[in-house]
Amino acid sequence: MEKRATIKDVAEAAGVGIATVSRVLSGGSASPGTRERVLAVAAQLDYRPSAAGRNLRQRRTGGLGLLVPDLTDTFFGLLAEGVLAHARSAGEPVVLGSTGDDPEQESEMVGMLLEQGVDRVVAVPSGDAESWRPAVRAGMTVVFADRLPGESPDQDAEGPDHDLMLLDGLPPAPPARPLDTPAVLADDRSGIRTAVRYLKGLGHRRIAYLGGPGHERRVAAFREAVGAPVDEELIVFATGSRDSAYAAAAGLFQSRPDLSAVVAGGNALGEAAVLAARELDLRVPRDVSLVMYDDVPWAELCSPPLTVIAQPGREIGYRAAELVLRAGARRPRTVVLPTELIVRGSCGPHR
Amino acid sequence: MEKRATIKDVAEAAGVGIATVSRVLSGGSASPGTRERVLAVAAQLDYRPSAAGRNLRQRRTGGLGLLVPDLTDTFFGLLAEGVLAHARSAGEPVVLGSTGDDPEQESEMVGMLLEQGVDRVVAVPSGDAESWRPAVRAGMTVVFADRLPGESPDQDAEGPDHDLMLLDGLPPAPPARPLDTPAVLADDRSGIRTAVRYLKGLGHRRIAYLGGPGHERRVAAFREAVGAPVDEELIVFATGSRDSAYAAAAGLFQSRPDLSAVVAGGNALGEAAVLAARELDLRVPRDVSLVMYDDVPWAELCSPPLTVIAQPGREIGYRAAELVLRAGARRPRTVVLPTELIVRGSCGPHR
DNA sequence: CTTCTCCATGGAAACGATTCCATCATGCTT
DNA sequence: AAGCATGATGGAATCGTTTCCATGGAGAAG
């Protein structure tokens, strides 16, 4: 339990001033002789600069925050691995928080990060845009991954505001842009469209969508892809929990026995769909075809192996970390990564 | 980007000294009037004490480190959720590192944690006892979860040491106890034994074990449970990677077509076993029975659903966090949590 | 009425790093 | 040879907090 060596110890042992030590260690100028001596002494004393001291002085803590809904979900695990990979290569520590898809816990975590001095965060958001505003106003650099925060509920209030501005003779400013935060997303639009086309190609007409929280874009893409008369009953939602997902899937199958294919908007939903189908004695793909968003390792283990829309989870995390770490000069735009339909065995022709 | 309020700002705004503010905020004594005023001002200014300042002063950073081999593995995700749950309730931030089961990366991460001032760590160790010694000597409080570090290779040197001590007339001190670090583990012994008994009861005689890194206890328990003439060829190991696990499983099936049951010592191994069996056209459970360590959500999705040895991953993490946070007075002993055999459909009678 | 105790309070030191600035030596230019 | 530029170096201030200690006032005990 011997206490750690400080810069002062190193300075004394090397017979130089602390300023010199600091300079040597942070790459400043120093004479070769001095540099060598300082480095030797530092190594021999196993000196490590204290993050607390440095942070205090430079008024910013290194490190980045990572906020995900649930680490039990393989996709978020993958995303986290991506973030960690880049953080490691940048030598930055990662402070982790799991929000359970609860906006309240989320903002609590944001508060804690702020307190820790962590001012750069990669987040899979649960709260809406409004709930993220305090964070960015407090000076946080935020990059969203996988999802965007839900549009604020005050969207309705936007109309009146607009009118008011016109009355005042002001130029109709863009109606309070939700947030100008960069994000790294998968190309949901294209992924969903490809899946739906594929199912249509197999002859399916009554295709259902099973959605989770925070993916408005996927639903929108689904609506667009299935085309004109959208059967609203075939679009159902669950919250983040497993129970909720199962209930939604089971409810869907029971209330609409005529559906012939399901697109699950996430791996938790896909899991629920498989379970519910089995429980109700629906065979996949004979009775119902299934496409799941997210390619997770166990998709191949199911029988039949699941046809999936793969999105590069690890890379999403990696790129997000990259963005948040070099959020310097030009504010980076949102990055969209490609998806890929991986056909395995869970879809069959419509009978 | 307005800079955050400091304790000094609060003190000025409230018309008191900074010492008083600090006292009020950290629960010291103060007159009711003052306390109220300070709290009001602090709230109004949205004041948050800077962790950097506090850490510097008290020479220790709050927070705890979490080191896992791979967040993509559902079990570790579960464990992490447990740690996070307890950390949240204790108001402590969690610094995460993923080691990829690589001792070198692991000690790198330990170094970084040390630098950050994080001196309490929950770890699923990859390195051996020797590689953890520097960490504990540097004053880190470590609690191992799920695994113990492999016995150091210098175990052989133990004999001589002992003799030497006898010669010196010293009391025969315990021969360099590997590490007196507490740990939270599942009851591997009992779990494996139950599984093997179950398989034996189904008539299986040639039972194989597919092991991963860091679970000597499981192998030992397996050897013990299968009884006297242990067929060493039926015990194979993989490193942490998916490829390695698949190779080990496939190799096992091919080299020993006479085996009738497999115990997979982790969910990654179980996954590999299912895949390899399918590839080689072995039916589960008709041709080969399978029991997997870890109950993960997707175990139920396989067909047939996998019979598993469930260990309480979330609770392991929770308890480990608990131990490391109140590592005060009496050094806590190792905690062993129960396992449970969950019979589903992947085991059948021997034919 | 005096003295003692106790409590609220504020000033100031300390924590360990970075960084500005002054100092000093060295070598070059004129 | 004198002045000047350059580069190495150390002193000291600073960051925001906690905590030790001194101060002062009020109430209690003698």
C-alpha cells in the first residue's frame, strides 16, 4: 500500500525541477541528457502521472462516456466493444452506464458523467431530444449511436411558434432544429426496404413489423416499403423489456393469424418472435417468415437459422468513438453505415 | 459552453466562505439557516462539485473498474449489468475495459486504471496470479468474478522454498499464497457434477468436456465427476476466440465419433458445439447430447432448446461490486453462488 | 460577573499536475 | 569583443476541492 510516486519525487531523484519532468513526459523540449535521465528515473520509480492532478489543471477530464440501454443485448455489447477498441487505441478510459432504456436513469447518468468531468459521450439515447439539451448546453460533446433521440413531444407546438414568428415579421427561422448532434447510424431505410422487397418477392403480402423503442426511422422505412394501404394493425411496438417484446409478438400472432411474414426491428424482438411463434405452434418459415434486424452470433444457432439484416455494430461504436474524440474544428456530420441482408433459413415462399 | 459554477461561486452568491459550502454539501455541521441558503444557491446555480478537485484533495478517485474479456459474450454482459446496478445504487461511476482474454491488454488496462486513480476493480481475470500481484501491491482492491487467475507457473518452486524455510528454523509459513484476493464464483464443482450425473443417468459413458480459458475448477470437477479412468482425449480446450472454440469442437467430434455427450464449459463453447455438430450432421440430442454452462437468453431459441447449467451472472457481478465497494474492515472471503441444472431438450438417452 | 465550553464560520494549506515567465548559459552575428 | 537570439531550466501560480486551525460569539457553569 505504498503511496505512488509523484512528479516531485521524480524531480528530486533526477536532480531537476518538476517543470522539466513535466516537459519531458509530455513531449516538450529538453536536452537529450536530461530527458534520458528523467525517463530512467521515472521508469525506475514506476511513476504514473495522476489523472486527478492533470484534469484539475487543464479543466477537462480525458475519457469518454458510453451510455447504452442494456449490455445484455448482444448488439449493444458489440457496439460497446467498438467504442472500447477505439478508446484503447486513443489511450482514453471509458466510463460506462447502462440506462435500461429509461430516460430518467439516462439523465441521471449524464449528470454523473458531467460531475466526473467526462465531457464526451457516445450514447444510444433513450430520452427525447429535449432531455438531451441540458447535456449539450453544459458543454458536452455528444455523439449518438444506433438511434436518434425521439422527436420531442412539443412537435405540435411548432406550428403556433411558426405563426408567431411570421406575425413578428421575423424570418421564419428553422423551427428549433431538434439537436445538431452528430450520429452514427445504420442505413435503416435501405435495410428495411431490402428486407421488405425480399419478402414481397417471396409472395408475402401481409407483412408485420415488430418495433422497439427509438427507431422511428425503421418504422417509417417499413411504411414506405410496404406501400400504399398500410395495415396499421400489423405494426406493433414493445418497450425495451423482454416481457414486453414477447407480449407484443404473441399478441400480434394471435390477433392477426392471417399475417405471413414478420420483420423484427431488433434482436430482442426477433428473439421474442421466435419464442412466441413456437409457443403458438407456428412453424418458421412454413407458417410465418421472419426477418430480424441485427446479425447476432446466435442467429445462426436457431433452426432454421435466422435471415437477418446485418448492421455493423462494432463499427458503429468505433466510428462514434472516433467522432466524439476528434470533435474539433468542423462539426462532423452524421455517418450512415451500410446494412446487408443475410439470407439464411427463416423465410420461405408464401403459401 | 458556459463554464461550470465552482464552489467559490456558490460561496460568494450565498455570502459565506467556501469552507462552509463544502461542509454543507458533504453533510458537515452548519446552522439551519446557512445550510438552507447554501443549498438553495447551489441548486439555483446548478452547482456540481468537480470530481477532479475532490479526487486530488483526498488522493483517491471514487469509482470502480470493471475488466471483462469480451462484452460480446452474453454472460459477461449480464455480469456487467450486475456490477453497474450496484455501482449506480452506490453512486459510483464505472470505468470499463475489455481485455480480449489477453493478459497483456489486461495489465495495460490495470495500468490505466491506476493512472486514473481507480483503485477498486472487479475483474474477470485473464492473466495469472503473478500478473495481478503488481496491481494489488500498488494498493488496488481487486475482486475477481467468475474466474480465478490461473495458478502461477512458479508453483514448482514452492517445494524448495518450503525446505529452505525449514532449514532456517522459521515456522513453515504458508507457501506464498497465490493471492489473498476475494472472489465471487459460481459453484462450478456442483454444477458440473450435477450435469455429469444427469448425463450418466441417461446412460452416457463417453462424455467429453469442451473448455475455455480460466476455468481450471470446472475441468477438475469434470475429471472428478466422470470418475476413475479419465479419457484425456475427451477433454479439449479452446482459447477465447470464436474460431478457436469452433475448431476445438469440430476437432473433438471428428477425432472421437464414439462420444455420446458433451459438456461445454461456457456459452461460447456451447455455441461452437451446436455449430460444429450441425456442420458434421450430428443431430442433437439423437446423435450427441449437449449440456452448456451459462444460461443465456438464446439457449431457449435453439432447437432443441439447450439444457444448461445456469449460474447467476447478474448476481455474481452485483456481489462482486458490493465486495469491492465495502472492502473495509474485515477482508471478505470468497463468495460461491449456487448453480442450477435447467433441463430443456438437448440431452437424450444414450443409444 | 467571569471563565469555560461549544459551535458556526472563514482563512489558508494541501493535493499533483501543467504552464507562464524569468533566468541563465551558450553560441552566433556584426 | 559585445550584443543578441536561442534553448534549457526552475520557480511559482493555478485549477477546485477538503480539511485543519484560529477566531469570535453565545450560552452555561461557577
